[in-house]
Amino acid sequence: MISERQKEIIDAAGRILTESGIGGLTTKKLALEMGFSEAAIYRHFSSKEAIILALLEYLRENMSSRLSALDSNLGVEDLFKAIFSSQFSFFTAHPHFVVAVFSDGLWEESDQINQAILALMQTKMGFLMPLIQKGQAQGIFKTDVSAEKLVHLVLGAFRLQMFKWRVSGFNFDLNTTGNELIQSILTLIKS
């Protein structure tokens, strides 16, 4: 569990990533953003990598918690929509985390960061895969494409939507356009 101060540092790191990319995230810049010394940063995190790892783990835990709290009595389609609606709402409230999740530069930082990104993706897939399989078993979703391939298609479209939002400077309503995208995806994957 991260402390409130670590959460503040993670938020600040996300803002710096948004403004300056991975190369711009330095402990010096982070300390300036936080309004305290670099030494104070090191009291909470041992390195820049540790900050990024904590940020990714925070996102994974947050997503798992949010998605686990969704009403399991919802039908397959409504739960599918609710999963993505939750994601769009979270990122709308915390746009600086989009860069952390959808930054290609992070992949080049370290194996540990790659593993943390994979864990984040697997958490999301852990919610989507059984739902799509259930939808296929109930005849709601197409069965001529495997559940795994449908998940990849859905997550690819989600990633592109998030990327477009990021490069637009967060200039459009992610909730509206995101939910329209999810409705379009449902139209494509339904039987």
C-alpha cells in the first residue's frame, strides 16, 4: 500500500510524463514540482524506476478495485460497457496517468517496468476474457472469432482511443467518444 505522500509523488510524476515524456521525468524536476528537495523524493522512492513501478502498480490496484466493485448482476453487455465506462471516467479525472499506461517510451526503460505494464494489461484481460467467454457461451457475442482475439481487438481499439485523446491534448470528451466506441465494438462483436 502506498502512502498519501507517495501518491502525491506518483501524481506529480504522471503530470511530468504528460508534459515532458519519459526523458523529462527526473528527480530534480519531480522535486521542483513537489516543492521539496531531491533528497525528500529518495526518502519515499529509491529511484525514478521505483516511482514508475509504483505508479503502474497503483494503476493496476486501482483498476482491479474499481472493476471488482462493478455490479456482477449486470448482463454481459451492460458489464462490458461498465468496465470501459469506469476506465474512461478514471482517465478523465486523472489524464496524467494516460501517459504512464500508453507511453511507448516506458517499454524501453527496464524489464521490471515491462513486467509491471504486462501485469496491468493482464489485470484488464482478467476482467474481459471471462466476460467475453460468457457472452459467447450465451450466444451474445460471435463465436467464429476466439475470445482471446476479441479481447485483443477490443483492447487495441481502446488503446487507439486513449492515444488519440492524449495527442489531441485531452481536447475532446473521452466519456462520450469512448462510450460511442464501445457501443460500436459491441455492434461488431455481437452475434
